[in-house]
Amino acid sequence: MILAGDVGATKILLEVGEIRSGAWKPALERRYESGEVTFAEALGRFVDEAKTLGNERIDAAAFGAAGPRIGNTVKMTNRPWSVDGDAVVNRFGIPKVRIVNDLEASARGLELLPESELETIQPGVAIDQAPRVVMGVGTGLGVAYLIGCGNQYVAVPGEGGHATFAPVTPRQVELVHAIRAAKGRVSNEDILSGTGLSRIYEFVMARADVAIPSNDALRPDRISLAALQGIDEMSMTALDIFVECIGSVAGDHALNVMAHGGVFLTGGIVAKILPHLKSEHFRAAFCAKGAHSNLLQHFPVKAALSERLPVFGAAAFAAQL
């Protein structure tokens, strides 16, 4: 039996089970809120509960965690936690433990993701074993690549979310100036994240010379819902800009590796704003790459809707152990 987990700034997903016939079969699944419990506390509770399932022991575990990996440890970016594989081995007696970046886990998880959990944003024909891009938009922004190696893919993690954001329209230039004035350097994650959507909404309000609303009204879930329901013009404009920026950055990464294998969007925000991602705002920005604009029109782009995608990838890594 193996243990697989996704350790994020918003939530912790833990599952125990096995891979059978190319599918992950969990025997126990639990979700914990990262603001209410630490990773160590959540894992302790989960392992204790898993022991009640029977006599099967946990032979291996893997966890995707939101931050850069050094050795077998991830120091998380948006939580003051270190997810340390050796510490898990020593505390819980699990023989083999691997820690990976959360987007590395998401990229690997595509091999176990049911086709029903994929939604087409831009149609195209994927070339087998061609490079793929996986971009996660949620509490933060993560990017990983899948590179063909023999008859399988190898996940290549990175920290593309912290690369400098490059504005491509006059309105985006204004947005970057506004954010830079408030906080200094502007990264992709400063715009393409939940907090980023709130920043964009504030920018839209200021640009229209409208009083900035209360903190509660600045919550990204409220902004996106109001935009999707068409009940607030400022929210609709903010979401349009947000989706344009996602498209532009995703297109940049697609160019980096010539992603003829496809671009996959994942993360907690993606499923919530899917109707907007399927609009022309995303596709126009994704394909607006000068001499190679026509080329990008043929790259398939899909949304991976399951929040468990990093768990699938962690399960695949654990099975290898």
C-alpha cells in the first residue's frame, strides 16, 4: 500500500491505496485546510486513521509540495513549512519517501487522470512524446514541463511563477506600474494567482476612479463569481484581464519548449473560471506570439479539472519506489 499527498498553501490532500490497471485506487482520502493544521499534524492524523483499515502497512509515500525541491525536501513558498522526506521516514516508519514539487506531481499525474477530467480550451492534435506544459493557477502559480524520454514522459519542475511578468498590452503595462508602485518587482505569480485577481480588481476600480471596496469584496472567489454571473462590470473587466494574462504567460511557456504535446492548466482557480478560459480572451492572448502566432493556434490546450491531480502524480512517484 502506498501513501500519496498534495501539500499546498490552501489545502492538504492525503490518500492511501494502490495503482491497479493504470488507475489510482484510494482506500482512504482526507482533505485538511492548511490554515487550520500543519502538514505534520495532518499526516499524523491520517496515518493513525489509515492504520485502522487493516494489517496492510504503508510501503512507500510521495508528496507534492508547493515550493522548490532541494534534495528530498521542499521549503514551501507560501507556508512556513519544510516538507522533509527523511523526517517522514524517521517519524512514521515508512520505508521509502519521496518529496517533489507540486507541479512536478501534477505533471506526472496526467498519466493517471481520467479523460473525463479534461476539458478542451483550444482544440488541437497532440504529437506523441512532444513536450508538454503544465501550469497551475491557485494560491500561487506553478509551472512544469513534461519532456519525452524513450516511451515515457519525464517531469521537469521549475519556479516559472516567480519569473518577471511581461505586460503585452497598454492596460497590462498600467497594471504592472500600479503593482510595482505598491510592492516592487512584479512576478507572474503576483498577477496569476488568487491574490493576483484581487490586485487586478483593485486596479480596475482605481482606474475607473471608484472607491476600493471592503476586504471581503476583494476575495478572488467573490470577484470571479460576480464576473461569471454578469452582475458586476468591474469584476467582469478584472476577470477578462486575468484570463488574458494567463493566456499570455501560458503561451510563453508553450513557446519555450514548442509544446506540440499540449498545454494543461490546473489549480483551484482553473475549474472555477473555466467558461472564461474557453473565451476568446484566453486564446487570443495565448496565440499572440508574433511570427509564431499561427503555430500556437495548433497547440492543444486543456484544463485538468480534478483537484486531486497532484495526488495522482504523487501516487505514481510512490509506486516507483
